[in-house]
Amino acid sequence: MRYPSAWWKHQALAALKDHWLTALLIALVVNLPTLLVQGIATVTGNDLTGRIQTALLAAVTESGTVDTEKMLTGIAAIQENSGVWAMQGLNVLAWLLTPCLTLGMTAWLLGRLRKQEDPGFTAVFSRVRLFWKAIGLRLYVMLRVILFMLPGVALSAASLLPLWLSDTSSRIAVLSAANTSMGLMSAASIATVALGVVGALRYALADMVQADHTGLGPIRSAKESKRLTQGKRGQIFLLYLSFLFWYFLELMGANLLIASLGSIPSLMFQLLASLAISVYLSGSVCAFYLGCRREETPGAGETEEEGDGVTAKEEEYWIENDEK
């Protein structure tokens, strides 16, 4: 199966035709917990990142040096602020709610691609029963990606060896070792990012597998994604890469609006555009997933069963390969 990214994007657009309003509502529900927490943190001034940045800027003196005592005082004030930690608790809660809602949106997109009846925006809650499985899948994938990045992390640590082994009595030797370490650190950082991308692509279809086959556990769903993407990760990477143009247009549109109409219209445009692009991207990846399934089970999609939209031929395939 060697189709260009435009093929999967075309399938997603065809499936979303006349369903964009529902799609945007579903995407909004998926992102609503995170958006609410961010909004509350901004309004109350309890955003942790903002507070740390403020404390660091306040510690910078007029001469450009950092007042260490003032910086530590500001950080201590943040640690003693209960509102900041309450927001971190809400962030964790939002993170816990998002995975099962994402599976609901994925299941809805798969239904549109299979031309099933549209259940409406309430479909976003159709996978709430997979609450713990969805969290387990997210954590397992994160762990596997981190493990995949470990060689790059080890290279980053090894890049400091020239500094540790340099002759500290010679300034020239130290500077040479520092330059060598910086070069090695840059190469190690690139390697770490590359390994992380490759690791993430291995599990790019895990949400689709979990949403489509609700009886599978997190580990089995991740392993099935790894199997389905074998030899196709370059295609998935190009599919994701093809959406950079849309994100660039979103950024340009937001900048134009903030210059002409102000920040509020710009933020509204950015929200709607990001939701639309996320739906478009997820729909395209779902189309790619169905393409992988049809490749393995020819004729899949001809006779759909009730429930999760899994076809009889697909179910037979899963039973036959359950122990693999």
C-alpha cells in the first residue's frame, strides 16, 4: 500500500463533508478540560509557568545579573501558593479525562469513514467506559517512546566526557573540550529527537486500534499499532508533515487578525482553526489506519456489524490472530 498523503486527506474530507459542525463540537469537548484549566489559571494568575517566568524576570537586576536571593524568594512564594498547586491538580484531572474523549472522537471519525449513521456529538462520550484503558494506553506509549529515546539521552551524557577529562590547568584545553562537548551535545539532541519521532510513529495508530477494538488492553493495542505501522512509518511521517502548511496558515491568519482586529478575534480564529486542523489530521490518520486494515483483510467494510463498527471479516481476522 503506497498512497500519497493527499489520498488519505481526500478520504478524510469526503467523510467529514456535511459533518463539520459535529466534528468541531466533538473536538471542542475533547479539548474543553484543558482549555478550561488554562483559562482559569490565566484569570486567577495561578499559571505555574507564568509565575516562574515572572519570578525569574523580577530577579534580573539593571546590570543584567541575576539576584539569586530574590529569585529563591520568588520561587519559595510560588511553592507556598496553594492556588498554583490547585491548578496543577486540575491539570492532572484534565489530562486524565482527555484520553477517553479522544477515543470517542476517533471512534466517531472511523464511523464517518465507514459511512455509518452519525450518532451526533454525544459520540465523544462513547468510549468513556474505556477510561482506565485509555489512560493506560497513553502511559504505556509514553513509556515506550521514552525508552526508545534512551540511547540519545546516553549520548547526551557522554557528550560531557570531554569536559570531565580535559586538563583543567590549561584554559585552551578547557575551551577546546567545551567546543567539542557542545558539538556532541547538538548531535545527541538531534539523535534524541529523531529517536522520539520514530518511537512515536510506531504507536501512531494505537488510539485507532483501541477505539475500534474496545476489548483489547492498552499493551495489545500499542503492539498492534507497532505491527500495522511496520514498513509504513515513512508514509505516516509524511502525512503528519503535510499538515505543517495548515498550521503555518493558522499562525499567519492569527497574526493578521491580531494586527487588524485585536487579540480576541485572533484567539477565536486560532481556536477554531486549531480544532478544524486537529479533526482533519485525526480523520486522515484514521483513513490511513483503515487502509492498513483493508490491506490485511481484503473486503473488510462490506458487512458491518453492530457495535464498534468492526466488520465480520475483521473480527474473524482478530480471532485467528489473537495469540500472535
